[in-house]
Amino acid sequence: MSPEIEIELHTKYPKVLGYINEEGTYKTRLWGGFQCGDGWHQLIDTLCASIQARAEATGLEVHATQIKEKFGSLRFYFQGGDDHISGMIDLAEELLSKICEICGKPGQKKTVQGWLITRCDAHTPT
């Protein structure tokens, strides 16, 4: 994911992802940062907003530890939370397996050079 989007998400969801310090750099809890394409930005944004709202409403601690693409779908690893948050993450992972990781348009899982990816036809490598 682009650095600009990563910083945007950290700024909006510090309780889940980390925070921006006074020097303008972010302190992340994510191992390796976001390891997925910009096409999944909108749904990840919605997921983080929902998780942070649930955490604030319930007093739960939730910390994302890794967010990445694996086998053509999102993997959102976290510590804390509850079954409600786990369900939100499961739903997002399922939805993103049908969205192009590059552009965010409808896509499908495809095997390309031995790798399982989720792409629309326009972003499927030949």
C-alpha cells in the first residue's frame, strides 16, 4: 500500500494501527506495514473504523499486528478484541477475496505464475 495511504490510516485509527508522532512519522504496531495493494484501501479503512468504534464503545484493546495479502485474500492479524471484532475481520477477508487488489473494482481469484491473486481482468498479468 502506498505510504500516503498508510499514514492516512494510522492517523485515523491510532488505537488499532499505531499513531503519528510529533516529528510527523508514524509508530506502527504492524509487522512490515501494510502488505497489500491500494485497491483494498477503502474496505480496510471501513474495517479499521468499525474495529476502533467497537473498541471505544466496549473499552476493549485491539491491536493489528499484520495486514497483508495471502492466497488472494486479506489476512488481518490482531491481538485483543472479541468475537464481534473477529466476525468483522472474517467478513472483510471474504469480501476482499472478490475485489481487485490493484484498483478496487470487482475481481476474482486467479492463479498467475503459481501465485493466487485477486484481480480484475484489466490488472491480471499475462
